[in-house]
Amino acid sequence: MSKLVVSQSRIRPSRLMLYISLTETILLAGLFYAGIATLFYDKFPLNAYSEALTLSSHITLAMLVGFFGAAMLAQSVREGIRSVYLFSLLNLLFIGIAAAGGLAFYGLLIPDYAYLMALGFFGSLFCTSSVLFYAI
């Protein structure tokens, strides 16, 4: 049997995990704001430049959230802390659910898929905030 050496880095995530989760939480706040602005100010089909800009910012922030979710998962695998790994994996799953709901909503224009986006958003916000508070 090998001895398990527990160091400070095994008990608490690194500063990089703190910065990744903090950045993703801020991006999720911007994503929420852009999503609400899209809901209130966009009419489909899009006719004005401002409507396209609002929708484009929402989609761009969603892609950035996906990128940072993958970065958080990679960092959690590198650090080897089980609870952070599970929250990061769940986070990526919720981001995928939100992305699938968003693609279905904007592709089919059926409002029921917005609930799938909301479920994915709040699940991702919960997981990212959990990793953030764990890293503090």
C-alpha cells in the first residue's frame, strides 16, 4: 500500500481555481443580464442592429462560460480534489443543458425551451458558486 500524503493543496484548491471560478461567476452575471435584455428588447425576427448586438453578446458570453467551465474541469482534475471535481463536472453538464436549450429555443422559436436554459443557468451558477466558496 502506498501512503497518501495530504498537503495544503489537497485540502484547498489553488489560487488558479479561485480566479477561474470568480471569472466564470462574473461571466454568468453578464450572461444573465444579456439574457434578460434579449428577452425584454428583442423581437423575432431581428430587425435592428441593437437587437442583434444584444443577442450576440448573450451568445458570446455563453461561449465564454463554456470555455471557463472546461478550464475549471481541467484544473479540478489536475488538483485531484473530489468535491471540486464533481462540482466542475456538474457545472459542465449544466452548461451543456443550457446550451442545448438555447439552441433549441433560437432554432425553433418555441418559448418552452427557455426553461431548459434557465435550469442550466441556475445549475451552473450553483456549481460555480460552490467551487468559488470552496476555493476561498
